[in-house]
Amino acid sequence: MLILECPFCGIMADETELAPGGEAHVRRVGPEGSDEAFEAYLFMRRNPCGVHFELWRHAHGCGRWFIAARNTLTLEVYGTYPAQTDRPPAAIVRAIRRRVPGWEWQP
Amino acid sequence: MSLRLSSGGRLIERDRPLDFTFNGRRLRGLAGDSLASALLANGQMLVGRSFKYHRPRGVVASGVEEPNALVGLGRGGRFEPNRRATTVELFDGLEAVSQNHWPGLGFDLGALNDLAARFLPAGFYYKTFMAPRGAWEKLFEPLIRRAAGLGRAPEEPDPDGYEHFHVHVDVLVIGGGISGLQAALTAGRTGARVMLVEQGPHWGGRAPVEGVRLDGRPAAEWVDAALGELERMGNVHLRRRAMAVGVYDHGYALLHERVAAHTPGDGRPRHRLWKVRARRIITATGALERPLAFVGNDVPGVMLASAVRDYVVNWAVAPGRRTVVVTNNDDAYRSALVLREAGLEVPAIVDARPQADGPLVQRAREMGIRVVSGSAIAGVKGRRRVRGVRLCAHEGEGAVLEEIACDAVAMSGGWSPVVHLWSHCGGKLLWEEGQAHFRPDPQRPPTGADGAPLVFAAGNANGRMETAAALADGQVAAEAALKALGTGRERGGARAPLPAVAPEEVAPMLPVWLMPRKAGAKARMKMWLDFQNDVKVSDVELAAREGYESVEHTKRYTTLGMATDQGKLSNINGLAVLSEALGQPVPQTGTTTFRPPWAPVSFGAIAGEARGDLFQPVRETPIHRWHETHGAHWEPVGQWRRPYAYPRDGESLHDAVIREVRNARQAVGLLDASTLGKILVRGPDAGRFLDMIYTNMMSTLKPGRCRYGLICNENGFLIDDGVVVRLDKETFLCHTTTGGAERIHEHMERWLQTEWWDWRVFTADLTEQYAQIAVVGPKARALLERLGGMDVSRESLPFMEWRAGELAGFAVRVFRISFSGELSYEIAVPAGQGLALWERLVEEGAAFGIMPYGTEALHVMRAEKGFIMIGDETDGTVIPQDLGLGWAISKKKADYLGKRAHQRPHMTDPNRWKLVGLETLDGSVLPDGAYAAAEGVNENGQRKVQGRVTSSYFSPTLGRGIALGLVEHGPERMGEVLAFPATGGRIIRARIVSPVFYDKDGEKQNV
């Protein structure tokens, strides 16, 4: 039962207030994509043991989508930010690196 | 035989007798008794039968770890199965029954299994009941089901109340023993919000039983003083009878409080579930004593040594008059001393250690108790209760040296910290060689959202087994928790001095997993590891021999540590036996994963108030009350209630549906369509956005027009359909299915917010803002004209267009769309005017023979027209192309959601099942979901199929059964007859026809 901060409302939201949306920063593959690229887009997810980016919607709140950067093993939350971006903000990357030295963002 | 002693008993009130029954027998106990202590006080040693072999079983423990004494409690709706007699507080009129025997507890036919025990080893059900195939279903399974299983479920509704509480605290302290109390004091004194919970009815844990003295006074006095101080703190919340069930992510903890289980019918809720959000958690959950594995260690009368002294000290109950103590450690000597001080006989202390000479041993000797070191129990005499023990050398194979007559055995294999709650959320364990147990590894604790430690173990639960260390550890844990909170409070006050505790000198224990150490194979078949699940040393060794090296696999194969018990007593012993069999150290074997719940929780507590009318909210349309007063038969559609039909007096539902369909087809019908989803999509990029959401082109739709559209997900599967209306240049109103409104709104928002966030579009779900009424039938136009107002003629308002205007004084939007195939107007008004408009239509429609119709008539009429229904014709694997809806997929658009997926080989496979109509040859109605048989069988020996029924109704219009279905190459097979096997060996034959059964050219809706 996670607690995540909604970056729009600024409140700490209990998981029961939120709806999960799976892995974040997945790039859509459209009609021109190859079979391999489309398969990867549709089905392949990272499911890491460690740093992970997840989409969440403040379903019983403001209804907005945001992204949580968190550690699936330690349950540490590095931060949340609006989903209207294709990469984690620099502050989030710094927060992760402070805790996981040498960590690199991989699109 | 067990008995009540004439004096002592720190928890009982001798002047307050309580009457209760066990298996119908009237017995008497005392206020303060547990059910187990009251049964033992009445000489009731036999309390149940074991799970598999139905062996007679007695009380083993005194707390939540009790594996045997499971009883059914209460009667009728208040019946509760599988309650541990050791945790049930006695009350006047309590009714308990034993479980798992037939016909009776004393004489149990299932006990024949015991004679056949050598044919029922671990995993026997995986090996024995394999062939023939049919025998499993008809013979073995019913037999096993009757023989196995513990309690029975109650059969009547529970009359009691249950509730949920939510609370936020800084520190949750779990366990009300001295470590927990000290932790709560330490945290409470800083002003932090603290909650201290204890699963049992008493505070203080084991210290008062053990005769511990703090600052020279009995522990109970210190406990009372500590409670007094805590109660005076406004920031500390104390709860007894509140068991911590589990610890979850980010400091979420569940507590199960038995509020009024011991005072039934007093008006309070029976149980309460607490949902706690704690910033830090301290687990001061104590330790559990381990049994020893010797032959006959499951005979009633063999108990844990600590339980024996609990019964004597707390309830003045002795398990017998002559108790032999068997141990591998010093602690069990305390039981011998307690028994002796109570005036009972202890003929011998059997100590597996080659030498026994610690201070406790000395005291026992001084009291004249015989200590036999280096020895073991070769076997217990007696079947339904202990009659004696046979002694042998521990380092031998079990050659009997002597026999000692006794009627009880107190055993101790050492203590294991209760690490369950620590482990639930990822805390790791260390193997402590000296105590032969796992304890929390402080270097690898569960962590919280800030990455800092979340859970801190304290006292016995942290492997601090001596009083002084356990007490100090409560303080240490609290200080660490406060420090992790980062409030700076931990430096606030000076440390209050801890009470002085006399030092205890304890000699090392000797790990003993098998007694005697070289016991033979036959003996190992009579040494129980898991009493509740009837798992013996031989079973675990068999699992190891058969290759079950993982402890998780061994658990499932042997059932060691399964069911309601979860291995509270058996875990470490079983691991150690497995490790020895595998020839590896215990830490290498590891433990099974500890998962919530720590102990069983009632369904009532989980449900809380969510039952009956409060189970879930019911959504009502603005016209709901009218439907109710006009005899609607309701159909739940998601959380909505919609009228299924409006049967008249004496009319069957079926007849009502037929009447409603005929009336709509011949005169005029009225449908409450308010539940349809209505999503407003607005903005300069609205058209572009809907072109992505829908498979067809929406940007070209002209204001004033309507278009039927399909929505697919990125997998290409059809997820919703409905009519899109263009209100103006930048505004669309998207109708969705009743069940799809929220889902499709979320779908749109997700794409807008996470993919096309720079597009200038807003969406709003207006479903509940409007009432929508469909006026359907050849006389619909005449009715609207009678209402007066806007022009609804064919010329002014053609099919698939809409107009805003006024009808009978109501400001309305009128959509000329049809889901029935008839001339149809859907009229939308603000929700508050829905009922008034409906009543006006009914009133003015009387002259035209108007009748309301329900969802079933709607379904029949749409099926007669071959219109698909999301959830009937679609099931998450169907694409528009399967349903003959290829015309609604734009070929011009470069992209839409699902376009790439529609190009995948499986989606373009010509063998996909496609939509057709089905007409039974005999006019009967096909069963919904029936499969059309094909020739031959598949690789599993099952009949091959070539299609299935997706919708099936009796058509009043055609006077016969009609159906829609998906059939392999269906559209190319018109006229062919398929066979649908039905129940009872019947075969129904149906002809493949066009899915449009009625008005194929659509003339009626277009008039």
C-alpha cells in the first residue's frame, strides 16, 4: 500500500486513491513500426528489481496522470512528476543518483 | 488427567463461575479463563482430531500458536469455525464444538487413516489418485473433501456488526509485553503519536508468568505503572485484543480487534479492522517455544513447557499430576519449578545436553527434582492421553533405559523470535547459531518511502531472550524509530532509567531436531513436526529424498506449515530436519516466505460495513422512482439499476418482454437511456483527437450530424461503441455504452495526458448531467408533434442528425438515432427535468398506446436488427472486422488506436470467426454461449468447435428463436446448418443466415 505525492494536488495520496497505469516512458509505436518494434511496445516491459518508473492516476482526486520514480525492492520513492514529459526531470535523476550511485536513465 | 488447582491463578476470579458447553456437555469455568484453560480444568484433554490421520489431539500451547485445539464457536449466524481454544476468552453461555471427526470426538472412523499411515505419506494425493481419470471427480475428491477440511462455514447470515477504523500514527508498537511497553513509553514521552497494540486480553507478555522482578517488584506492578503512564499521555493509543495481521508497503498495517467476541450481543461490533498508517513500526512480538520431535510427541498431555507454566500460573490449571519435563535448554526448568511450587510431581527432567549444571538446574536439584542429562524420550506411552514415557540416551538409537509413569509431558526445544511481521514487508533474517533460531537482521530491515528503515524489532522478537536485554531493547528500538522519523525529538528528553533486573545466568542450549539423535526410520514416522497438518519427520525426509530441495517446495509437498497454522510451531524444526536430510546448514536452506496474515482474520472484519445495501453504491437515473412505482423488474448494469421489463399484474417476465417489443414495433415505446455514457470532447484539436480514438473519421462530421463509431485499444480489440454527435465546430458529444462511460473517459484522458498532452482538447464526463429518453416506434413522430415545439419532420430532422430546440416547453436536444431499427428520437434534457419530461411523454403518449420498455426488449430489438452489443459480441478478443464492421474503419486515416495491431498476422487471418445470424430449425432458442461442434477432436481429446453463440433471444417479431454468433468463415457459409450440442445430450441445429433479421434495408428507421 504505497503512498505517493500527487504532483498536481501536492497531497500525499494513499494507494487506494490511485489507479496504476504500468510502466512509464513507453514510446508509442504507430502504423509504420516494424513487427519487432510493435511487439516490444505492446508487450515487453522492464519489470526491474530496483529503480522503476510507473504511471499513476490520481483517480479519486484530481484525475491527473503522473509518474512515480521508485525502487521496487526497497520501496523508496525518489519523487513524482507530471506525466507530460518523455523523460524524468533532472531533479529526479539527481535524487536517484544520490541513492543509487552510477545509475543511468535508459529511454 | 488435567485439573484445577485449589489455589493460585493470577487471571481467574474464583467467585465468578461461568457455564459453557463443549460438544453439548455442560461444563463450568471461571471468569478470566480461556476456553482452553477451562477445558483443561474440567479434565477435557482430548480437544480435536488431527487433519490427516485423525489422531487424538490435546492442547499443546497457550496462545495463538496452538495447532490442535481448533473449535467451532457459537451457533447459527454467529457460528465461527477454527477458533483456537487458547485465544477464546470464556463467557457465560459459550458453546464450543470440536472439529474434524466423524461420528464423534471419542470414536472417530477417520482414525482408520492412522492405521494406514504408512500408505499415506507426504504427497500421497499426488501419487495415489491419478487413474482412472473419471474416478477423481466421482470417487476420490468427494471422499477426500468429507475426510479433510477443518471447520465448517456458518450457513446463516451473521447478525453481528463489524467495522473499519482508520488511524495515522508516528509509531505503531506491536506487542504489549515489557519490550513493547518500554518502546511505547520511550516514544510516547517525546510527544510522538504512538499506538500500542496487544493481540491478547492482557498486557505484560510473559514477564508476569516468569516471576520476573523489575526494580525488586513483581513485573505485574511495573506493567501497571507503565500502563498508567501511557494512559495519561494524550498522544498514546492503547488497544488490547488487537492483533497485528500484517505489515505492508510504506507503513501500512492491519489490525484485527476482537471487540465484543467475548461479550456477545452487548451492542458493540463483534470485530473491528484497523487500517493503520504508521511512519515507523516496532515489532515487539515475542518468541514462540519449539516442540521437540520424539515418538508420540502428539499424544494429548504432551505440551510446550512454557504453556504448562502459563496454565499453572495464569489459570491454576495443571495438565497432570505427574509431569515429565523434556528439554534441550535451561528455560524449561522454570516449568518444573512452577509445577513443584504448585505441589505437583515432577518425576524427572529429561535433558538432552550431556551436562546440565546452570543455576536453574541447580535450583531444580535443590528442590529434589531428578535431572537426567544426556537423555531423551524414546517414546510416549498412551494413545488418548499420556500414561508414561520411555527414556533412552540422546546420543543413541533409542534403546529404552527405563520407564517413568506420568500423565503429562512438558517439552521445550528452545525459542524462536516471532519474525513474521518483520518479514512481511521485506525484512531479512540472520541465523543465530547459539539459540538455533532466526532473528531479524538489523542490517537488512524493511524500508519505507524515504529509503530509511521502517520496521524495528525489539525484545524477544529481536533475539534478545533475557529480561534485562529485552527491556533495554524496547528503548533502543524506539529511539532508532524516532531517529528515523527525523523529528529531532529523540534528543529531546533525558533517557529515563530502565528498571533494574536481577541478572540471569543461562547455560547454552543444545540444538535438537530429532530425539534420540540416531532414531531409526520407524521411529521417525511417529515424530510429529506439524501437528495441525500431520507432518512427521519421515515426511520431510521423504520430500528431501524425492528431490524437494527448496524449502518452499517441501512446504507444499508435505503441507508442513500450511493452513491456518502457517508453521508457528513447526517452521524451524521442519527446516532443520530438511537441512539435515540435505546435508547442509539451516541458513543455506532458508525459511519459507512469511506472508500475511500472522493469524487468521474473520471475513466479517474484512467486509466491515460493506454488506447488504452498503456493499456498493447503487446508481439511479432521474427516472428511477417512476420505474419503481410502475413495477420495473430490475437488472443490475454495473452499479446502475435499469428496468429489465415492466411486467403487469399476472404477466410473466417473458410475456412482458414480448408485449414491450411488439408495442415498440407497432405503436410507440419509451426507454430510459439516461445511463448511456455522454462524454464531451471540446477544443481546437477535438476532431484530430477523436480521429485517433475512433476507428472511423470523426473530424469530417458536420455540426448537426451523428455518426456511429468504434473504439479499439492498442491491441486492436473492440472495447466500446456508440454514436458521436458534433455539437459545434470544436465540440463533440461521444455516447458510450452504459458500462463503458468511466472506462472510456479514462481511456481518452490517459491518451490526452500521457501521449498527446500538447493537443488542445478537454474532456468531461456528463453522463449524470443529462437524462436521455428514447421515443421509439412508428408513432414516435406523431407523439412529439403532439407535445408541440420544434420541427421533428423527416425533412427538418433526418435520420442520423440532431437539433436543439423545445418540446412541450422543455429545452431539449433531439438525436435521430436508432438502436431498435424503428423510427426513433433520443431526447436529452438536463437531469433535473428528466422525470417531468418522461411523465409528460407517458401522458401525451396514452393516445398512441405508449408503453415503457426495458433492457430486455432493447436487446431483442437490437438483435433482430443485427446490431452488436459490447460484452455480448465482444469479449476482449474480437476486432471490428470480425463483426462485419469493416465499413467503420477508416482507410484514409494515417493512424488511429489499434491500426498497427489490425495489421498483425493473427488479425488478418482469414480463419477468424466472423459474425452471422443463426436461425434454429425447430424455432427454439439456442443456449447463450453454445458452441458449434466440428468434426474430430483436438490434442486434448476435446471435440473441435467452429463457432459460438454470442446473443440469443426469442424474437416476437419473427415468432422464433434467433441468435447472433461468431462462426469460422461464417459469412461465406450462408444457409449451412450447424449442430450445437446442448445439455442432456440434446443437439440443436441452426442455419447460418444474415445477422440482420428484420427490415434488412433499414427503411423503418429512416422514415
